[in-house]
Amino acid sequence: MSIGFTFSACSLFYSILLTTVFFSKKRLATLENKIYGVMIIANLIGIILALSSYFFIGVNDTLPITNAIVSKSLIVYYLVYMVTFTAYIYVISNKVSFDNISKKDITIAKIFGVISVIILFLILVLPLYYHNENNVIFSYGPSANVMYVVSGIAIFLWLIMMIKNYKEIKSKKYLPIFSFISIGTVVMIIQKLNPGVLLMTSMETFVTFLMYFTIENPDIKLIAELNLAKTQAEKANNAKTDFLSNMSHEIRTPLNAITGFAEALKDEKDLPERARDDVNDILMASESLLEIVNGVLDISKIEANKLEIINNNYNPYKMFNDLTTLTKVRIGEKPIELIVKIDETIPKVLYGDHTRVKQVILNILTNAAKYTKEGHIIFKVDSLIKGDICRLIVSVEDTGIGIKRDKIDKLFDKFERLDEDHNTTIEGTGLGLAITKKLVQLMHGQLVVQSVYGKGSKFTVSIDQKIAPSDVKLEDTIEVSREELTKDEDIIGKSVLVVDDNKLNIKVATRLLEEYGITVDSCESGALCLEKVKSIKYDLIFMDDMMPRMSGTETFHKLKEDPNFNTPVVVLTANAISGMEEKYLSEGFDSYLSKPIERKALDNIINKYLNNE
């Protein structure tokens, strides 16, 4: 038994194993993967032909026709493998894929195909002789010589492609080329010196096997592709979040002016009634726009897994009262009775993210107000206390349009609106309930929907909140009317500095603050703020954060470097994404006020920092 036969027999085992493993795994549908799959199949067939040639040449006198077919087929296999391998090298060298095949690539492929057909014709037409003496078996002749020439030309082409892509030669994708050139050259020299040692097919099996463990392993490629897709998705999500954050700031800035001037006009005593109605409409439209902006930001934060649950102690009864007030505003003049039933056994202080709990309930109440034309809305809150956990069970039942059974599953999809064809006059983006569901899941709660189309719906939410220790006392916010504040002698004449790079925002803040009898000064940069504070003692500073050259946060930290500086600083910013208030307070700011400015929030700030009582 010759060395060549032994190597071919071993190669057959490895080739079968490789073929089974490769084609049994999930693979990427890339061009280089497809070519590699052809190489594996061709190599398996080549080994079978090599082993068959040993057998048939050994019985040459008995089966001459079969022997000729097998031997010629083996030479054809060498051509197929070399052509396929060359195509593979071209694809990885030029980074060709199914999506970016150029006219140049197609032209080269056609020329390559024509040349391959000509070579194939020569191999089949030219004679091939056989040697079988003293157990040394091999074929030779013009047909075999053509294949030697083709192999040399192929190696030359590979070298050209390597030189052309010399910067990427260190890539492991070129390891099979180095192996084929180095080992293949040695094998060809050995076979030329000793034709009986047929190792070419075994060498090709080794190269094919090596490729699997370096560049064509489906597991490695899938993981690489998944990691790449994950990285690209994260970049896209971050880019989207950054874009939406910037857009939020840009939208809130002019919205602050619209709302601020509208609020100021609303308080004008000599404003005609018709104009007052128009101002109220402007304020309502501004609130709707602000809700849309907040909804888009929330859904983007949720999708990017950047929305955090921030827990604090809070008064649930105050939250329920606020929700009742807001719902009455949303109902407006519609003939709807709002029935409120709050469980009086709920603890006075709970620990949780009351902002998100409030948002969930408000979204459901707002949805009920939108889709109910008349009748009633029942806002009911029950509780179930177990240990230090209070389970809030909130239900909102309405006599609205109801939901079709086949639409309930789509109810919480983004941008999905109920019976849109019949409710074109109802405002909204369809994000509210999608956000609600995500928030409930983040807080490990449950949301159940019951509905009868044409009669009404009932949404029930259960969320667990911790019960704060009995010694925890909340600081009650003293509600003071604006009339009282504007007449308060402790406030009148106080000096306030507004720092903002936007002149319109300064104008809005000045207009609102002057109503309290406050002396307002302003500047348009952090550097000017530092200069003013050196010479003037202010009672309160409103500081915008997103300013060029020196941000509000940087300006604030520079102010704090002076040990004698003790003026309260309120960050006044359009950066109103969830978690921003906590971020700014952790930076050391005394308080946080978002744009557009809410008059009630401004009242509380003025009362807290400028009222000496």
C-alpha cells in the first residue's frame, strides 16, 4: 500500500467529518460561505476519485475505460478545486458580497469562466498515460501537465492578490493561502521527483480543514456577525437617543417661549375674553405637543434600556389628588362624571418611583377621557398589604367606545390607535399605552384589559410599593397662590439672575419673574455669569445648562469654588429627559425647573427660596 493511498484514506475520514459538521450547522448566507461549501463538496469527491484511481489503475488491463474516466475526472477535480479556491481568494481580497457585486466583478468572473472551460477542454482532449509498476501508481502526460501549469498560474495570481492587499496580509483569512502556497509547492516538487507519492488531494483536504478552524467555522462567524449586529444596534440606539435628546431640547426651547408668553398673557387683566380663549387654546396645544415629545423620549429610552426606576418616599394621596385634577382638565366640558374611590387604608408614605406610577395611571386615565364621549369614568384605587409591601390595585373603568376583541393584542403596540378610521379627531400618537405597558413591566407589575366594544373598557394595574417606616415624614410643600406671592413684601424687590444663551428664553423668564415684583438681571454665558456674581449679590440664580463654551453645570461648579458663595442656584433647562432632575441635584444644584416653565412649579421655587418666612 503506497503512502499516497494511506494519506488519501485518512483524508476521506476527515473530509466526511468536515462535510457533516459544516452542513449540519446554521450558516451565514454569504458569498464566501457558498464558495467554501463548494470547496468542501469538491474535496470530498476528489478524495473518492483519488482512492478510486488507485484501485482502477491497479486493474488497468481489466477496466481500461473506467480507469480513463476516473483518472480524467481526478484531473478535472484538481481544476475545479483550484478555480474555486482562486474565486474564494478573490472574494475575500476584494470584500465581494452578494450585495456589492460590481460590473467589474461580473466581467472578471466571465473571463475566468471562459478560461476555465478552455482548460477543461484541453484536459479532456489531451492524452493521459498511466504507470503501474512495483506498486507505484500514477498518471502522467499532456493532460496532467496542463494541470501543473494551471496550478503554477493560480499560485501566481494568489501572490498578486496578496501583494495588492498587503495591508491585510496579517489577517487570518490569508492563512490558507500561505498554507496552500508553501505546502502545495513542496508537494508538487515531491510529486515531480517521485510521481508515485500522490499527496495533492490530501494537502487540499488539510487546507480546507484549516480554513474551517480559522475563518469558515459557522459558529465563529455567527458569533462575529451577532456581535457586529449588536454593536451596530447599540450605536444606532445611542445615536437615536442622542438625536431625540437634542431634538427635545430644540423643541422645548421655542415651546418654552410659546408657553411662557401665553401664561403671561393669560394673567393680563385687560385681555379681551376672545383673546383669553385663544391663549387657553395655545396653552392646550402646547401641552399636547409636550406630551408627544415626552412620549417619544420615553419610548426611545425604554428601547435603549436606559430608562431607570428611581425610588423615593412619596405621599400616594397627593399623587391621587393630582391625577384627579389632571383628569378633570382632560375631560373638559364633555358630559362625563368622574367618580373617584380611594382606599383609605393605603399607608400615608410609600417608597417607589411615584413619577412612573403617576405616569402609568395618568396614561390610562387620559386614554379613558379621550375615548369616552359621555357617561362616567370610575377611578378606583384598592390596596393589599402584606408585610412591608403595599400592592396598589388601580382600575379605570369607562363608558367609552370599547375595544374590539381582535384589537386588544395590538393595543400596546407603538403608534397603534384604536379604530383610527372612526376616531380621526382624537389626538395622540399611540405611544401612551405602549409606554404604560413597558413601565408596568419595569416595575414588575401587571396590567389587565377588559372591554366590550361599544360599551366601555376597564384597565386594571397592580404595582407593589414598599411601605415607608412610620418615622418617615414627608416635607409638605406649602401651596401659596400667585396673588399672595406677588404681594409678599419679602419677595418684592429681590434680585434674580437668569443665565441663558437664548435671548428669547431670557425674555420669557424675565416676563414671568417680574410679575412677582422681582428685579431681574440676565446674561448669555457662563463666563459673564462669573463676572456678574463677583460684583453683585443675587438672591437666586436660574441657570441654563446646555450653553456653548461653558455649560451651566461647569459654571455652577466654578461658582462653588468661592467659599463665600451661598446663593441658591436652580437649573432651568430644556433637558427634561427622565432622570435629569436627579442628575442635576446630585451635581449640587439646589433645585430643578424644566422648560417649558410651569407656573405652579415656578411659584413653589419663588416661595421656597425668596420667601423669608
